[in-house]
Amino acid sequence: MSRERVLITGGAGFIGSHLAELFLDRDYDVTVMDNLLTGRLSNIEHLFGREGFTFHKQDVTNYLHIPGRLDAILHFASPASPYDYLEFPIQTLKVGSLGTHKALGLAKEKGAKFLLASTSEVYGDPLVHPQPEEYWGNVNPIGVRGVYDEAKRFAEAITMAYHRSHGLKTRIVRIFNTYGPRMRLDDGRALPNFMCQAMRGEPLTVFGDGSQTRSFCYVDDLTEGIFRLLRSDTSDPVNIGNPKEMSILDFAKTVIAATDSTSEIEFKVLPSDDPKVRQPDITRARTLLDWEPEVQLAEGLEKTVTYFREELTRHGSERAPTR
Ligand code: UDP
């Protein structure tokens, strides 16, 4: 039997590029589509030349055509850090809505499975803790983060509509905070900011009093969960994340320790609508996918520190700004 082929939209991004690699390693042909708005060719450069790999520079919000067989579409295209989607609010809404519609249309045309990258942001500033998939969330539609949260909520709704109306095989993964190599140094998230600041000996910018919590999952655990979800037969959303929760202040201290830094901590204004807590309930992933995270924070941070050190050396600390 010939090899299966997957299309990954947003495949030049942080998570998309790790997924592309995982599918190639598991003998799939992989086509990446990305308009490189927030993704980077350097994330997938090492994949060019591998058997079955192709790349299309294209905006997913326009008409999509891919010649030949397609067995699955993984729709990961979207600005995804708060800094990015505040800078590109309309593109974020368009890729979550129009882009998801186009990608679903292509899946229907090809008879391909469709997997949507959704997010813990659909839970907004949650009133239920930890967050199970049954929770409907607490999102401010007109707040600054609403462009991402509502785009992803719409994307989930239209994915379910294609499933119900057209019988499309669909999967929805709700991704919680993920970290690892290939995060952009300047994407504005807590981890890249803290890493760069710690490595340069600058103060770490903790927003608010740092008591808000997040739960950080190493990227290899996430991609394994997504692979299993695609091959499962559940159309219900599934949380994939690491339930180990910590305050942002503790996280900053952990990064200082992991980088052997002497940096101090500086408190800055908390951005609006910043969720106060976040922790995935992963019962469903455990039960349906037999999945749970395996990489401890210390181990994941060690690998990430190596990547950040290399990047800072390559670009020179002057030229790789944090925001
Ligand atoms: N944060 C921070 N300092 C930074 C960047 C982020 O304290 O330099 C906080 C942010 O306010 C949030 C948490 O860290 O409470 C995680 O932010 P991130 O942007 O990584 O992702 P989010 O989970 O908010 O989508």
C-alpha cells in the first residue's frame, strides 16, 4: 500500500513543524502549507529533501488546491501567542474562520480526516478548575484576546457542523500551554521572554503579581497526543496538556534556576483578560488515547535551554529582541 499523506497548515510554526517531523518519522508523506506570517522556514529547513516532504507558501484563507491524494488535514495555521494575535487581530479571525472553512472544504473534497488545533483559550478565564472538555468557558468576545478565543470557538463550531452535516471524520484537540525548541524568541510568551531575559542577565518581566497559573507541556508529549487523537475515532474535543500547574512567579524562578542566571524579577502590569488559572483535566485523553505526558519540566526545560542558547549565539543577543 502506498504511503498516507497529511497536509499540515501552519506547518512552519512551532508546533506544526514538530508535527511535520513526527509524521515524516512515522513514514507519512507530509505537505506543509504556511504563509510565513508568524511561521518560519528555518523551522522546517531540515525537512526539505526528505522523502515525501513538500512545502507550499500559501495563505489558508484563500482557495486551496492540493493535487493528488490526501488522507488527513491538520489545521494548525494561526498566530498563537497573545503578542502575535494582538498584532494581527484580523488575520487571526480570518484564519480561524475563513481558513478553517477552506481547510474543511478541502478535507471534504479529498475524503480526508480533519484535525483542528483548538486551544485552552476556548475556556477563557475559567470558572471551573481544572478544565474538563464539558466546560463551555468564560470568554470576553469583545476583549483584546477575543480575536483568538472566538476564532477558535467558531472553528470548533464549523468543524462539528461539517462532521454532522457532511459526515466528515473530524478531531478537535484543545492545546494547553506548550513549550520547547523552535518557539520564536520574540513571540512575547512567558517562556521565551523569561529564557532570553535570564540568559542576558536582565530582569524577568512577571505580569501582575505572578499568582496566575499555567500548566506547561513539552512539545514532544503534545505531538504524541495529537498523533494518537488523529488515529482514534472520537469527534469530541480532547484536552492535550500537562496537568502540572504552577504560578507564573514560580515559573520565572524555575527558569532562572534552569539557566544558572543571576537575573532578578520585575513586576509589570497584567494584560487585560489574562486568565487567572489554567490546568487541563486530561481524563479523556488518558481514557480514550491512553496518553499522558511523560516529560518532566526539568527535562523539557533543559532541552529548551540548549535551543535558546544556540539561537541567542547565532543571532547575537542584540538582534533577538524579546517584546
Ligand atoms: N507573562 C509574564 N511575563 C511575560 C510574558 C507573559 O508574566 O513576559 C504571563 C502572562 O501574563 C500570562 C502567563 O505569563 O499570565 C502566560 O502567558 P503567555 O503569553 O505565555 O500565554 P497565555 O497562557 O497567556 O496564552
